[in-house]
Amino acid sequence: MPPGSQQCPDHLLEHLIRGQRLRVSVSYRGRYAPSPTGALHLGNLQTALLSWLQARLAGGQWILRIDDLDCPRNRPGAIERIQSDLRWLGLDWDEPCVLQSARTGVYDAWLNWLRRCGALFACRCTRRQLAGHMVYPGHCRDAAGHWGLERERFPAWRLKVPCNDPRNSGDVLVRRSDRITAYHFATVIDEICLGITDVVRGSDLLDSLPSQLSIFDALGQESPRFHHGPLLRDQAGRKLSKRIASAGLEPLRTNGLEAADVIGEMASRLSLVPAGSRLSASELLLEIDPKVFQSLCS
Ligand code: GLU
Ligand code: ZN
């Protein structure tokens, strides 16, 4: 792979150095990265709680990042809603909230460099050509690609992942044909540049791990520790019905529930406190048995 931090142009090297500095300035920097597609539902909030608890138990920092690159899916008012729900629950974040939409220049700088290094290729596969393939089948890998329009479409860009890559992630999509930076790429660049040491997220994102690790490898950067927490279950351990799991805080608040009720409920579902507990997020921090907590996010 061509990129290694030595050959990296100065402006990108600065990103790496800043990230490294942030990482060593504290031993733990976590992040929570919701997409503003609507209000956070209880499943998202449980993940936010786990991520916040781990950071605070470690005496570390917790960064709020909004994954708002996929503009067509963003909902007006969702960012403010997410922030006010987290605040209401007492899940406070450090540093100003990071918006991915404000960082497109950073992603583009990395993409340009990778492209100049020959680490990317243009992919013009149609949705139909890719249907049924779990892993990119490599159609365009060796084609003499270019970035311009062809049949009125721009190409997508993929990272050349070595064929013997043990993760079998295939050639990872880094820029979509609608010219939006792909989630995998933006998230990896952000973990590096923001100096993230630990990611706690739901186990529904486990599938995205191989692709993301392949990007860290290609950039010659160490990945953060990844922890995938349990998805929301009811007290009997069953997966919650979509209707309940997808409900946000609004109906609960309308019914007069307070933050302590919601934190107590989420924490008891995670077996961190007995059922029926009412407590604030900061009280929960003092209650937790670190061993029980550790076993939750592997
Ligand atoms: N923004 C992505 C989501 O909400 C998640 C990102 C992540 O935690 O890696 O599904
Ligand atoms: Zn292709």
C-alpha cells in the first residue's frame, strides 16, 4: 500500500499529528455518532448511555459527532432534538459538537491524496451489477478509470484492498457516485483526526467493522478499540418490538416520566441496577460495578 505517514503531504500529516496529540492528552476519548435522520429512539439512547458511561468511568472525554453527510436522509430539527434529548438525560459531551457536513474539505483532501497514490479506483458498476454480491466482485478494479461523467454519471470510488486481506471486506466504497463521502471513510478519517481511542456502538454495526479496519490499514493508522454493545431488549430479554424500540423520548416525557425514570429503565434492562430503579446518569456512574459493565461491551 502506498500511503504511509512518511510520504503523506504536510497538510495531512498535520491532521495525523493533531489526532495523535489528542489521543495521548487523555487516555480515553470516546465518541457517540448518531445520524440526524429523526429523534433518537430508545435503542440509540441505550447505546449513547453505554458509550457515555464507558468514557466517564475511564475518566475520559466523550465527543458528540453528528453523521449528517447523507443529506437526503437528514431531517430538519433532528440535530437540535438529539442534543436536547442527550442533555435532558444528563449525557454531557466535551468540546463543541462535530458536524461531518462541516468536514467535507478534510475528507476530500484525504481522498485526493489516496487517489494520487493510486490507492483508489473509479467504479461505474450499476446497482444491478452489484446486486447479490456481499463483497465487491472487482469488476472495475483494473479498468482505466477516470473521474469524469460517463453516461451522465460520476463514478463511485473504491479503495483497493489487497486480495489476501483476511477480513474479506472487498474493495471498500469511499466515495459514492452522488459525490457524497461514504460513511466508512468519513468515520475512519474522523476517528483518526479526532484522536478517538474507543468506539462504543450497537452490535448492529458489527458488519461495518471489516471495511473500516481495512481503511485504517490502508492509511497505516492504528484503529481505536471497538466495542459493540447489546441491542435494546425487554425485561424478559426479548428483542423489543419495533414500535417500542423506535419510540423516542417525546411520548415518555408527555406521560410525565423524568430523566431518572428513563435512565433507571435503560440501566435495569442492561442489568446494571435492579428493576424499578430511578437515578440520574451521574448517580448511575457511582452505582456501577465496573466488572459487570465491562462484560456488556465486548
Ligand atoms: N452514524 C451511524 C449510525 O447512526 C453510526 C456510526 C458509528 O457509531 O460508527 O448508524
Ligand atoms: Zn465497479
